[in-house]
Amino acid sequence: MQSNSTNFYDLLQDGIKALNDEKYEQAQKFLEKAIDLDPLSVSCLYNLAVVYSNLEQFERAIQSYKKIVDLEETPTNLYNLACEYYNNDAFEKAIHYYQLTINLDPEYVQAFDGLGSSYGCIEEFDKAIESYRKAIEMEGNNAGYHNNLGWAYELAGEYEIAIMYFKKALEIDIMFVDALHNLGYAYYFLREYEKAVDTLEKAIELGTLNTDTYISLAYAFEELKENEKACESYQQAVEVDPKNNETRFLYAEALHQIGNLEKAIEQLEIITKEEPENLDAWRELGICFDSIKEYEKASSCFKKVINITNGSSKKTQIHIRKSQIKKKKNKDENLTE
């Protein structure tokens, strides 16, 4: 008969192996059995939290990280809890735990980076800039921190300063796709559209699958009146993320712009099928049908617009994206047991 300690170790190792193999449901079963045998195992709680996070069981993940902090309030454990809050858009709580991390270890550079990202996401740009500057003071050759500082300046509308930091990031790492994307976006807002196109195309050449890069490139092409190329960029964005109907709507508008009404209608019908209350899609679809003289179908679409407007004050809107999607924060695996 196996002892509890032997059985716990076997379950823990089986759980970690399943986690590494990305078999998350299987890992959950092993690790939950293991934690029942040893509820105070920081290693087991940590791996269980990672599993919960990958299974999008976020509240369970947070509770596991909290238990770890209760057992061992170390900078690493506080940082991991902060990252989980950040990854779940709970930015105020993330800020609280990043600050606690820094209080225990003023040299914990990743916590300053996380703090900057959290402040950036709630549009407290001065605090974000201050946090990233502190990270750079500690690790001046980290391309990511220079890029992030540029991102904060970019969101604050300080595009010239942002460009300086994006270029510094690229001096450190010439293959840094995020910095290229953000640099191209900054050029776009400074109306330097040719530079924006050149920079964004370099990012794409490096293999980015970032939808925003293709959309930003399309915006730049539109400003240069190169509507065919803009349409191609929107199409590539849809291919990268076919479930994103905001992107599909932009593609449909571009198709309409170049006179390809048949394909525009095809894209808009996909949207209205998946989102029957999408006001903008119905309106654009009605305009397209009207343009090809299918007046009955156009009328039906416009009636749908009226019904949606009368039935709800909410309007589905298409939003221009920011230059950089919030990046997931990676945990620190340097745990103590």
C-alpha cells in the first residue's frame, strides 16, 4: 500500500506532466487529488492555478494564488497573483499586488513592468511612464521595457517621444515585431503614412499574426488612397481572426469602397447571421443592396435598422483599435516550497 506522501508525489508529477503536455483537464484531476492529500503544497497550488487559468477558470486560479500568498507572502507569490488579476482585466487589484511585490523587493523589475501595463490599461499614463522608467533604470538593455514605455507615450498622444523608445527597442532587438507595429502606428498618427506602411510591412515580413498590424496597414493605405491594397490588408486581418466581426465589417466597407459589392454583401451577411442586432452591419448591407438596385432587400435591411433602433438604445459600433493589445503577463516560476 502506498503512503500518502508517495501517492502525493506521484499525483503531483503526473499533473505537472499533463500540464506540460497541455492536457489541462487531465492535469486538473491529478493535481486536485494531490492537493487533497497535501493542502499546504505551494508547488501543487501553483501548478493547479496555472491549469485553472488555462481552462479559463479564473476565479479558481485567483483563489489558488491567494492560498499561496497566505502560506508564503514572498515577492514572487505576490507577483503571480498580480499577474492573474492583470490577465483578467482586474487592473486595480493587479496594481495593489504589484505594489505589494515592490514593497517587499524594490528591485523586482517585472513588477514595475506589470505596474506600468496596469496603469496604461486604466489610462493613468503618467504613472505608467514612471513605472516603465524604473524598469528601464534596472534593465536598460531590455527591449520590451523600452517598447512598453513607448506604448505608454503613444497612448498619451506623445508620438515623437514614443518613436524614440520604439527605435531604442529595435536597436536592442531588430526582430522585435511589437516595436515595429507600434512604431508604424505612431508614424500613422503623425501622418507619415509612407513610413507607417514600410514599418508595418516589415513587421508582417517577420511573421506577425497580429490582426491589428494588418488593420493599421490598411488605415495607412487608405490615407495614401491605395484602396485596393487597403482591402487586401483587411482581408488578411479577417483571415487571421475570422471570428472578429469588427474586422470583417471594416473589410466589407473596404470592398464597398472599391466597388466589389458582391463580396461586401457576402461579408455583411456573415455578420448579420452571427450578430442579428448589429445595427451598422444591417445599415451597410442595405446601402449595398440599394447600390445594386435590389431595392426590396435594401428596404428589408433598413426596416431591420429601424426595429433595432426602436427596440434598444444600444448600438453596435465599430471601434478603431489601439496600437497594442494588452499583453498577457507571464508568471514567475521561481517558487519556494
